[in-house]
Amino acid sequence: MAKGASSVEIVGRYRVSPPPNTVPPTSLPLTFFDIPWLFFSPTKPLFFFDYPFPSSHFLSTALPPLIHSLSLTLQHFFPLAATLVCPPHSSTPLIVYQKPDSVSLLVAQSNADFFHLSSNHQRCVNDFYPLLPPLPSKEQEEIPLLAAQITVFSNAGICMGFSYHNVVADGRTFNSFIKTWASFFRDPSLVPINSSSLLPFYDRTVIKDSFGLQSIFLNHWRSSSRESSRRMIIGVSDSESYSVSDMVRATFLMCPADMENIKQWIVGRCKAKNMAQPPRLSPSNLTCAFVWVCLIKSHEKVNGNLIGKNPSYFGFNAGGLTRLGYRVPTTYFGNCIGFARTMATQSELCGEDGIIVAANAIGNRVNDLDEAVLDGAENWISDWGVFYGSGSEPHVMVSGSPKLDFYETDFGWGRARKIEEISMDRAKGNAVWFTQSRDVKGGIEVGIALAKAKMDAFACFFTQLPN
């Protein structure tokens, strides 16, 4: 997959803080939506932008205002410059900002093929790791929450890579952060933000813990191995001992016409067999069902026959802003998503009506969430442990969301050429990442990292729409 040897050279190291005296020392408690993320390693997105100028042009012209606009952005998104303070297990973790907390920003140059890395076809997974910043370690009980790296590909483009911990922000919040940074970079006169409707909303009391979930999740965390928890939080996990040298990354596009074809096939098949039609045949649910089936079939093709009655779990996140039964501002800073899991047997998914089985399981689970998003929430942490097994189990989880318009992020260089999510590698082939399509309105990009043989099988099944 790789096109010759390439290298990434760090040419600058910066610590970026909010402007002096703009943010007082502040502590934010974790809500029950935040605490489960203590068990997950950091999210690691990459944004590729066209930048057809020499590296020297970027370093002298674009870098200084990028650093300045990041500082201005952190004035409003200061928890991203804060640390997660994990006191002894008898106490509750806190997000604490105090001077001189800052975000680590690395600047690098690469001689790799920018257009190869920012394409959709298969590429070696290992080629992306030099584009990601490490989350620098501090004291044992203080963990940074965001790091950034900007890598310049001379006369071609740049890659903005991030490592951030979801305990501080979900995808919606991170999307708001990077959009604000881009806006301040394009037009510094936007500072300060005066409209309260645009400012992040920090009042954690808006999240009501009616079921005592905070206590349940904290007890789960306290009973876990302290060192194991810390290694997960800073991204030092067992996955580091897992070889990804045989894995490749690729992106597949599900167009609206493809979704409609799948929907019509489901409807027609159900009518012909006098079956009830699956509920909630939305574009996202249809894509989930199709991808689930393609992955299970790929697993069967590469690994041999599956044990028919064994379960295949499908996991996804569920937005909470509109499901809690009370108002949470759209600018709320923090997590407001739940965990959802559904199941079908492996033989059902590989059968001739596998897509219908998958669509039924997903649609019914979404209906349940609409009625009571927190029903069964006490099991979120244990339910999701199944997706981080050995990688040999045919389970699937989806992260990301086509509702988040990450491709609309514009620093003045145009929309991103490509967006990748690298942290899904840790799931060892069980994870996919959804985002809105860059070029096809209503389309969904499906990012995935698999062993080469399994990727080839998946690509074959993905192109075979039901008819």
C-alpha cells in the first residue's frame, strides 16, 4: 500500500493557552454522560486540507495566526486546555483548568504522498500514526485532554491531527470547537463572541441524574484497575501490543440512491413474504444495516463458517439532546449521548434476509431509545466491553455521525479534502466510522480499518447491493 519510504519531522513545539487573564481557575464535575468515557482511549481525527504552497509559506504566513486563533478559541473552550484530575478512587474525577494549562501543538513536515493518504482507496494503517499528536503525560493524577499536530506536505496540503478525550467533549462539542477555531482564523474581528447563543454552555446542572447513574458508573470505575484505567484514559492501551501491520484503511460511500435501492428491496421483500416491514428505515439505519451484514459476511468468508446461533452485537451512539424529556441547550459543552446495543444471530445476518434482520434489530432499538434513552443505561459500560475483545468476534460498532458537518470546516483553504478517524483501529476490525459525504448531498462516508483479506471481502460485498 505504501509508496516508498516516507518520514515526518517535527519542526516546532508550542504550548497554546487562552489569552492571559481571560479564564479564571475553574473546575467542572463529570456528569453520568461523561464518566463512561473514562474507559475509552482518546478519539483521534485527521483533517486533510489542500494547501498548494511550500512549507516555508505555511510556517511564515499561516502558522502564527493559527496559533493566535487557537488561543482565542480556547478562551471560550477552555476545558480542552484543562486536565482531567483523577484523585484516589474515593473521590470523583474533575476537569480542572488553572494557569498555565495549555494545549500541546506540534508542527511537522512530511515527504509522504498527501494525495495517497487523503484518498478513499486502501492504504496502510501504519502510515497515519505519524500524523497524530501524543497526549503528553503529566502527573499520575493529571491527564491532558487535547493535543494537536499540524503536518505540512509541501506544495500539496496539510493535515490537522487531534487526540482528544471524549470525557471532556462529544463529537458535537468538538465540531463546535474546530469550527470556531476556523472562524477566528479566517476573521479575527469575530472576537470576542458577544452572543450568548453562540457561547458554550457550561452549567452541568442542566443534566438531571434521575436514575442514579453517576454513582453506578463511578463505582464501576473505582472497582476497575487504577493503572488500567489510567492507561486507557491517556491512550496507552493493550492495543499497542496488537500488530496493525496487516491492516489497511479505506472509505466507502453510500449514496442516497444506494439507500433507496436497499429500502425498496426491503419493502418489496417484506411484501412478497408477508413480513412486517422494519421500522425506522432512515438513511443512517439503512446504511448501518447494510454495513453490519457486509462485515459479518466478510468475517465468514475469511474466517470460515460462523456458529449460527452465536450473537453478533451491533453498537452505536444515541444523541440525548432531543431524547431526555427536558431541554438541554445545543451549545452545551460536554457529553450528551448514550450507548446503544442490539443483537442478531450470525446465521440470520448471513442469510438471504440478513439486511431485513439487521434493519429490524436497529430500527426497534432506535424506537426504544426514542421512548426511554436511559432505559438500561446502568449496563452501558459492561455492554460495550464486548466490542473490545480479541477482534475475532463478529461484532460491529459505529462511531461518528452523518449529522455532524465536519466537512464544512473551512480555515480559508476550502473544505477538508478528507477526514479520517484513527482511534477505531483499537477495535481491531470491529469498528466503522460514519460522517457526512463531502461531495454527495445526503451521502454517508463509511470509514473502516481491516486486515487486508477482510477488507477485500468487505469491498466485494459492499458493491453488491440487493436487487
